[in-house]
Amino acid sequence: MKENTSSFLIQTYRRFPIAFVRGRGARLWDAEGKEYIDFLSGISVCNVGHSHPKLLEAIQKQSNLLIHTSNLFRIIPQEKLAERLYNLTGMFSFFCNSGAEANEAAMKLARAYGKDKGKYKIISALNSFHGRTFGALSVTGQKKYQEKFHPLLPGVSFAPFNDLTAFASLMDEKTCAVILEPVQGEGGVYPAKKEFLQGIYQICKERDILLILDEVQTGLGRCGAMFCYQLYDIKPHILTLAKSLGGGLPMGAMLAQPDVAKAFSSGDHASTAGGNFLATTSALAVLDILEEENLPQKAKEMGEFLLNKLEELKTHLPAIKELRGIGLMLAMELSQPLAREVVSHALKKGLIINATNDYTIRFLPPLIISREEIEKGLHILKEVLYELLGYKEDKEAVSR
Ligand SMILES: Cc1ncc(COP(=O)(O)O)c(C=O)c1O
């Protein structure tokens, strides 16, 4: 495939000239039959790996029966999924099709909850990412995404991530919600500090402000627990999920504690295809796989394994400035703006990674990845880093 993209598409994506045709586990193959190790999971979507047999079987079986009827009727797999999520979180669910939509639903619910008390303001973090629709974009604390689209939603303010004092100073009697990612993903993989998230949680509880946690990227095993908030010993009032929930089918969910969920009544929110038979059946299979294969725990172990290997590499390569992350959500920051070049070179050698900016390389492998696959991927990464950043005399060490 020579062209980067079709000229019939609206040019919103910068694409690599590679067309994948097949996937299995943590591996993908392109149209020429070349194999790639996947350290990205379709940006944290394929947490259970590509073409998991159990997922395929569930989707095939359901698509032979029924795909969609609308939310005007009962959808039994949707009800089962809501019950499963309730058992995991104690929250009620609304289903939609993406992360941005889940956050839209969260913000609307927070406004509805605060309405009678005159609360409407939302506080978010600088460097955050919550999606591209107008509401989600309005609480995304990065100018580059917003620039062309002003005016945005009013009543939104931003404070530096991990700065409790700055957040507290913005919270007033008109604040209905604080929205945060427990680990800022698109912003470059910055985990929240425990005292920060716990502090926000405490202030929110005291002042009747809702804490919305956006776990679109961190949720469902990625960080070494089913939900990242469990690692912080807190519980959000509203939780948003998407990406890996559908296992590759479009799927989003907004979960809310029962007393908060009551602020919505029928007609307040909807999504035509949200929670349809196919997507919710797929999500049920994803939850089965996560539990049966103990994938949150595996993400913790494999994350430690990968991080240790990266730390080792850092001792040889001073051009690696910092390593960050939790579980299998990790980032490597370089001291030179070569991250995008590293990504392109790695792809040519058969490793899929991603750059969140010119300096930061992000790793989001499927949670089912094996040690051998991590080692194989790291070997490619090492070669590329030494070629682009390393010292000549160290090259031999890499090939050994
Ligand atoms: C934390 C977070 N929230 C929301 C979104 C938006 O999700 P979607 O692209 O499914 O709308 C993303 C996407 O990267 C994300 O990482």
C-alpha cells in the first residue's frame, strides 16, 4: 500500500502507510504478510488481544440471532451487562458508543444533579483529554485540540493536574463536578498522585461536588486492577468507560452511583445504537475473559516486567529521560524530540508503538501479551533507540 490514506476520506488522521489484514493475540499481520508485535492495542481497545476465540464466538453467535432493536425495547444482554458492572462497581449504567459520548453523558448527569442547587460549573485538569465532541472538548485541557472550535461550553475551568490547592481554590458553591483521568493518557501518561486523588475525593464529598473519573483508557484491567480508581482507595460518583469495553466494537458506558443516577429520568438522555445486542454481548465476553484469565493481575505483572526492562535500558541510554506509568500503561520520555521517528523506525522493524508528542513514546500492549512477546518487542525498540540515539560502541551489545 503506497498511499497514506484514501483521498475520499476527510483528512482528520495522520496515518502510516500500513494496512493490517489479520490479528491474533498480541500480533498483527499486514497485507504483505509481515508480522508485527502490538504494543498499542488499537490505543487500549484490544485489552483481551486480537481475535480472542471466546470474543469471536460470542459476537458470531449473537450476530446470527439479532444485532439491534433500539432502546424502545428490553435488550437482555444490556441488562446483564449493567448487572455485571453493578456487581463490580455498585453503580448503575447508561450505554453509548464511545468515550466522548460517555463523558457527554457524565457532564449532563452532573448538571442535572446540580440543577436545583444552582450548580453547573465543571473543573478539569490541564493536559487532560476527554474526547472531541463539544462538551468533552470543552473539558479537555489542551489548547491544541480546542483552538479552532471556540466558543466552547461555558462554566469550565482548569487547574494543573496533581495540584490539590489549585483545584480546591476553583471549587465553589456553583461547582457541580470535577472530571479527571486517574492517569492522563493522551497527555503523555501521567499518573495522579495518591494524595491528590484522595484529596479531591474528600473535598468533593464534603462540598457535594461530583467526582467524575474518566477511565476510558485506564479502565478494565489496563492499570493492574479492574478499575484504576481501586488502586487509589476511592470511589467516584460517576465513572466513564469505553475503548476496551467493546473489545473492538464501538462501546461506551457512563456509570453512576444510584443516588446520582436518579437525576436522569426518561427522555433526559439517549443513544440510538447505545448498548445494542452486539456491542453488549461483546462487552460481556470481554468481562468474562478479563476475569477468567485474571488479566488485571497479569497487566500488573507484565507491566512490572516491561518497566524493569525499560529501566535497565535507561541505564545504558542517557537519552531516555524518564519512565512513567502504571500496569501496562507506560511511557518513555526522551530528552530529544525524536519520539515520532522512533515510532516510524520501530514500525518498519515490526513493532507497533505510539508517540503522544515529539518526546514521549507510549506503550499499551494487550493484557494477554507474553513475556516472550514483550522481549521480542523490546529487542526491536532497543535496536531503534540505539540507531537513533545511542552510542556506536553499544550497538554490539544490542545484537548479542
Ligand atoms: C481518557 C479518555 N477519555 C475519552 C477519550 C475519547 O474516547 P473516544 O475516542 O472513544 O471518543 C479518550 C480517547 O483517547 C481518552 O483517552
